[in-house]
Amino acid sequence: MGRESGLRGGNADAQGIPRLDCGWPVWLPVLGAALLIFALWAGVLWKISTEARAEEHELDRHAMNLARVFEEHTVRTLSAVDQALLFVKFGIERGGAGFDLTAAVQHGMAMGKLYNQVGVIDADGVYRLSSLPGVEPVDLRDREHFQAHLERDSGGFLVSKPLVGRASGKWSLQITRRLERAGGGFGGVVVISIDPFYFTSFYKEIDVGRNGVVTLVGMDGVVRARRSGESMAVGQDLASSVLFERVALAPRGGYTETSPIDGRVRRLAYRKLADLPLVVVVGVEPEEAIAEFAARRTTYLGFAAGMSAVIVASCLLSLWLIQRQRRISVRLAELRVRAESANRLKSEFLASISHELRTPMNGVIGYAELVHELSEGEELRKYAQVILDSSQHLLALLNSILDLARVEAGSVQLSRAPEAVDELVEKVCATYRTVATAKGLALVCSAPAGQRIVCDRMRVIQILGNLVHNALKFTEHGEVALSAQVVDGNCVFEVRDTGCGIPVELHEAIFERFRQGHDFETRRHGGAGLGLALCRELAELMNGTVTLRSSPDEGSVFRLVLPLGDKKGAQ
């Protein structure tokens, strides 16, 4: 049993049963898991949110870039058409009826792919001149593109709503300019009919997605051309769309809207053409555009869910381990209490039995000494000496057991006082010099004169005597030396011998109670294995240490290190 009545670092309940520290409280793994899961999801959601904003920004930027490309394409197309209009206008106004429109077209007057036909409407509204052969005169005075120029001179070209040409029979946009008479006044209208889907023909060359859309719409709300996927349309009325509210606020921008045409939600980018009542619109379906981000988002969420499951599983495992540890700790505490109780009873029994045996043993020793002194026969004196030696050995063993029991019980009282180091060494040497001489060994002693140490004189002599006794017992030839010196504020006692030595693996074992070195040496010299254990216990009581340096056939050095004085001792 140790010198403590309870468990080191433990607590005791109301019944006095120690409680071991069972590790972390139950709530700590739960709190840790909750914090980890919170941090994990916060990080994942922040990552998703950050990437979502970046994707939205990239989507807007992409749509605006496409809208700018669409705007440039539309402006270039209309500029090319207007150049053709001006060429025909110039020819008609200068050449009159002599202007050969068909020849001009055949000789590359304009880009043929841009238009269905080129024609002239006279001042009476009759379509009389066409680039297509065999076209009969057609009355177009009711057409909007004729009426617009009849009423006033806009000074530029106009783009009509989509319609089916009476001359060509195809869907077209009429791009027109007013003709002037030589003497002034309205002279008719130059018309170029354009396939409206030419404006959206670049749809396949840009990346707007499978459900993206490109639209050319007039400020009157009528769609001039629209294409989404393989679907093409013209003429839809978007006057109620939020687009025109946006255009009124800014000539370019972006917004999200559900299409009134196909019902799809798209992110739209628009740009109003400068000096023309037209707006180009490019729409990208968000779900389609951010498909890669959606896949990454699913991966992030899956990772977070998987890690959360791992954290929860780890938390549950930790809780189970904590509960298991607590059960084991409680069981160990109970077993330790029982062991300490049994050890205490054992120590009390040993102390009691040792004390009880010392009284009759002293009687045996006394009578053995009396018989040894009074006997006249040599044989009887020899027997008396055997009884005396055996009794003294047994008494020493009982004293060792009693001392160990006292140490375990914490009842050893030290009597500290300043002592001369050389006197302590000489006292031990004087006690064992006769034994050394009897074995033919030299007992050498040395110590600094005048050096004092605050210690328990009896206990220091007991320790040194035990060490010297062991050295003499296990040394057959040579010498045993007891020396003392002061090193770093400590008094270092050394007992050296030239005996058989001790293997390194047994250096600690010999300081355990009832443990010795070699079995051979145990049988040869006897002993209960209590001496060195008692030496170490007593040294530790005096804040000292006992150590060993030895190897087989090279002798041993036992070192006792004690402080010269403590905080309360006298120097």
C-alpha cells in the first residue's frame, strides 16, 4: 500500500470510495461534434454561396457579352441594308424610270443573302418596281411602312413589323426609305424585304444553351425575330413585358423573367440600339447555364452529409467509449479500494506479528548469549552460537518487516538534526569492519571532514549499513569502499564493491520487495529481499534517492543521494 489513504488525483464519495477521473464529460464529445458539424456546414454553405454569386456574375457577364455581339450583328446588318437603300434611292431620284434595278442587283449592288427582294413603291402606293422577275404591280398603300413615309420624312430608314410580303409571299421585315420628287414632295418608298430570321442566324454560333433565346424586338413591343433552340417565331406582342420598364430606366442591363412565350425562366440581358427603336435580348436559362456548378454543389452537399455522418458516428463511438471507460474506472476504483484495504490489513498484520515475535526472539537471543558464555564444552558453545546467529538474523528480518509496514502506513517519524558526515561513515565502517576482516576483505572508508548534513541519523546509518552489509555478503575477493562527497548541494554516499555484479535488467527489480538478483546468489547467501526495498523507501522519505550502477563480474556501485539541508533544517 502507498503512503496515501486515497487515490492520487482522485476524489472520494460520501462512503469514502475513491472516484477515478473517468475522462471527458459526456457533453464534451456532443459539443465538439455539434461545433464540427456547424463549422463544416457553415463552410460548405459559404462555399456554395460564394460560388453561386460568382456563377451569377459570370452568367450576367456572359449574357451581356452575347447581347453586345447580337447588337453589333444587328447594327452591321441594318447598316448594310441602309447602304443598299441609299444606293437605290439615289438611282431612282437621279435616274427616274431609267434606273435599272434588276441590273444593279445582279451586279452586286447589295448583299443578296440579306434580303428577299428590293423594290419601289410609287407615290400612289403601288409596288411597281422589283428585283424579282415577273412581279405584278401590287397596291400597298395600306401598309404601315408606306403610311409612315407618306405622313412625314423621318430622315432615316424605318423597320416595319414582321409581315408576309404580297409580292414575295414570305415572312419579312420591310426596311424602307422615303423617295423625294425632283421638285420636292413625296415620291414613294424604297423597300428592301429582309428575312427576319437572318438576325437570329448566328444563334448556332454562340453558346446560349439548349433553351437559350435571342430576340430582336421593337419598342412597339412586337417581336421582329426570335429563336430558341430549333424554334423560330415572329410577331409576338411583348408590350406587357417588364423589358420596356427596364429599357425606360437604362438602355442596357439584365434581369430575370419568366417568358410570356414559352414559360421558361431565363436570365436576360438587353441592349437598345442607338438611334433605332429596336432592342436586342439574349436569354440564358440559369439551371442549364450553371449545370456544372449544380453538380459541384451536389458534391459539396454530399461531402458535408457524409462527413456529418462520420462525425456523428465518431461522437456516438466516443460516448460509448466514455461510458465504457467510466464503467471500467468505477470497477477499478472498487478493486483498488479492496486491494488497499487488504494491503492495509496485511501491513497491520505484519507489523503486529513482527512486534509480537520480537519479544520472544529477544528472550531466545538473551538465553543463547547466556548459554554461550556459561558453557564449558566447545560443542555446546558452538550450538549456542548457531542459535544466537540465527536468532539475530531472524530479529533483523522482523525489524525490516516492521519498518516496511511503518513506511507503508505512513507512521515513520523522522528525527532530523545536523550530523557530521564523516562520523556517519565511520560509524557504519566500525560496525562492519569485523565482518570484512573475517571474510578477508578490505573495508575502505572516506568522507570530507567538517561537512554536516541535516538528516535522521539512525535512518541514514540503517541505509548505509544495509548497503555495506549487502556488499560484504556478495563480495568474495577484493574490497568494499564507503565514501561521501558533496555535489551540487547534495551529499552523495557511494558503496563500491568488487563482487559478482548485477545484470542491467535486474537493476530495478532488486529494489522491489521480496525480489532479489540471481537465483544462485539467493540460494547461496539467503535473504528475504527486503533490505534494498527498505533503503529506497527510507531514502525517499528523506527526499533522497538510491540508485545502482553495475554489470556482471565488474562489481556494483550503490549511490545514496541526500540533500545537505531542507528549508526547515539547521546548517
